[in-house]
Amino acid sequence: MKRILMTSAAALIALSASAAAQSTTVTTTSPGASTNVTISTEERSKIKTYVTEKKMKPVVIKERVAVGATVPADIELTAVPAEWGTSVSKYRYVYSDDRVLLVEPGSRRVVQVID
């Protein structure tokens, strides 16, 4: 029994260490989407800073939208500014509920949520 507890504790410590050393890149594959979206922590911060500094007016969406969900047709999608970088330039975005939703314009599917 003591051995099992020691092994479990060691595994938990190893998991904690690996979680702390995780990469700063977030990759999301959205259901039905054709690509992966990889956004570094620095890019996420740049995007969040942009919408707060520009005092973007948030759009009200009735339901909480997650990756893979479709943004309703009555919600206007905004072109991604050039300063966000080329990795996200093909997407549009919606600022809602203090989150930036990156959206594939053709399908209107959310490919990334930036909190």
C-alpha cells in the first residue's frame, strides 16, 4: 500500500511539473474545420490588448459560444487587423462576453476563443 501511495505521489508531481512547463502555444482543431489554429501566448495577449485599447464594443450573443460552434448569421464578423499577424489573417472575429472569437468566414465556425 505504501508503495502505491509513493508511486501515485511521484506521478502526481511529474504531471504537475510537466503542466508547469507546457508550451505557450495553443492549438485548437475545431469540429468541421479544415485547419488547426495555433496562437502563441504573445499573440493572444496582443489580440486581447487590441480589443481593450480600441474599446471595441462587445456584441451580445444569446448563447455562450465555444470552439466548433457556429456564430449566428445576424452577428457581424469583423476583419482581423494586420497587426494580429498572418497566422490569423484569413479569419474574422467577434468580440463578445469579454472574449475574442476567431471565426472561419465561410462556415462561421469558431476556431479559437481568446479569453
